[in-house]
Amino acid sequence: MSTRTVILVVDDEPKNIQVVGSLLLREGYEVIAARGGEEAIAKALETQPDLILLDVMMPGISGVEVAFRLKDLPEWNHAPIVFLSAATDKTFIIEGLGAGAVDYVTKPFNGPELLRRIELHVRLYRTQRKLEEAIAEKNRLIEVLAHDLKNPLGTVRFSACLLKEQKARGREDELVDMIDDAAQRALGIVESLLEERGLEYAREKMQIEWLALDDVVEAVIEAFSGRAADKNIAIEWSVPPKPVFVRADREALFRVLENLVSNALKFSSGGTRVTLEVSPGENCGVFRISDEGPGIPPSETSSLFQRYARLGPKPTGGESSTGLGLSIVKELSEAMEGAVEYKPGDPRGAEFRLFLPAV
């Protein structure tokens, strides 16, 4: 199996667990065993399996009660429950399905049939989870559009109304600048969202090759030199005497570095520095970027790389911020088998480190 699938097998008879467990292990499933209802609930919450094979008649609490209790727990991931029991009474079957189970298989069971049922229910469960995530993602996208586009579009409308009503004699240039600035912010929001939409495509089309990290960093600095000059921010950078080669996709690496540099400039004030450094690490190339901005409050570091994260620090030049940049950095870095980490600056600011595989 290409995807790690965890099955929780619950039965008070060790022999039954051994028989079912051996069958599942041969198919590549990861098996977790529980020999009673209370143990089953504890392990289900701890491991959040992809499916539970649950006996009905057990000492203590029955399998039906286990299903009912799991269904009422908010921390339960609602993975499919398949009853696997020697009890063939229709009453047990109806109670089991009424407790939220998706299937009921009687013992003795047919091995290939049981495996096909498990495969079907795991696939349906994962499809359902993907649909739920897609709906949640769509809702977050709508929230971002409604929240972030409201202010710049409001500025455009207000300025345009003043110009139209000729109430801005002598302020025409100022209002035109306001319209241009607001339009740029709105465009930045749309571009960020489009960049996030193209993330899956970027991952699928990756072409991993050996790249000189120094060269890519230099290209990114050149792309942002104008923005840094406009905000009166100095970009300082250093590279080792010998090039640092990493395994990466050129376009994805450029996007990762671009987001990191953009963020550093966005949250830095005029008269400060953004420092970039390339260095070799142990079996990796390291890119470090630090700024002298406000940094990230400790209470917000856990959500730093989440999509649409709303953090306390605000851009210093009125730039747009959708909360997508760092999530894109994380996802693309991991797709290239790399990693990204954050640490508070010393004595202030933020520092991000990118690690990519190297010789």
C-alpha cells in the first residue's frame, strides 16, 4: 500500500487479534490491538486510526457502547467502524449499524472479502476527509477575499467618488496615488491567492536537480532590490568561497526564497537591515534570513506555517498579507525533502532557516 493506513483491531480473544492482525499486516496495514472496550477508546483517541475492526460481545463495555461513546467525543476523528463478530443475531447487527458502524462482518469471515471491505471503507473515509478539507479551504478563501479586499476596494471607491464629484480640487494627484496604492494591494492579495492555488500543480511538476544555492539567492536579491530601496532597507548577504549545491526544483526554490525575502521586507521598517546567508550544513545546504522587525509573539509561533494564519505583526508599508506566504514556503520545502524553521531574532526581529538536501 502506498499510504500508511492504521487499523485498530478490538477483540477480547488474543487468537482472534492474531488471525486478523496477520492478515492485515501481510497487506501492508499498520495494526494496533486492544483487548477491551475501555482500552479501545483510549487507543482510538491516541492513534486516530483510519478504521476500527470492533468485536460486539466483550467483557465490560460492549462494542456497540464503544461506538456510541466514540461518536459523542469531539476529539474523535470519526473513522469508519466495522463490526467483526460471531454474533449473527439481527438485533446485534441493527444495534451496531445504529451506533454508527459502516459495516458488519460475521465470523468466520472470508479473508479476501474482509480486505476488500476494509479497502473500500478506508477509501471512502479518506475521500470524505478530502472533501471536508476542500470545503473548509474554500470557506477560508472566501473569508480572506471578503476581509482583505474590502479595505483597498473601499479606498478606490472613496477616492474615485471624490474625483467624480469634483470635490478634490488640488488633491487630484494625491487621490490618484491612493487609488494606485489600493489597487496594488488588492492585486497583491489576488496574486497571493493564485500562487496558493497553483501550489499543487507546482508540486506535481517538480524537476529535482543540482542547483547552486548561491546563484538562486543572488537572483532573488536582484528581484527585490528595488522594493528594499523604496523602503530604505539595506539587504546584506554573504556566501562561502565555494558554491553550495543543493537538490531542488529551480522554480520552487525561487518561490520559497522569494516568499522569505518578501516577508522580511514587508515587516521591516525603514533604516533597518535584512541579512541573508548561505552556508553548508551536515548533508544539507542552509539559507538563513533575518530581519530587525517586530518578530513573532511566542503565543503565535505554533500557527506560523498554517494557511491563512492571522498574526499580530502588520506590514510596515501598508502591503497586503494573506497569511499564505509561510505555508507555501513550508509545503514547497517539504516537497523538495527539505525543511524550514523559525527562531526569534537576537535581540529582536525574526530569523528563518531553510535546509535542503546536499552532498
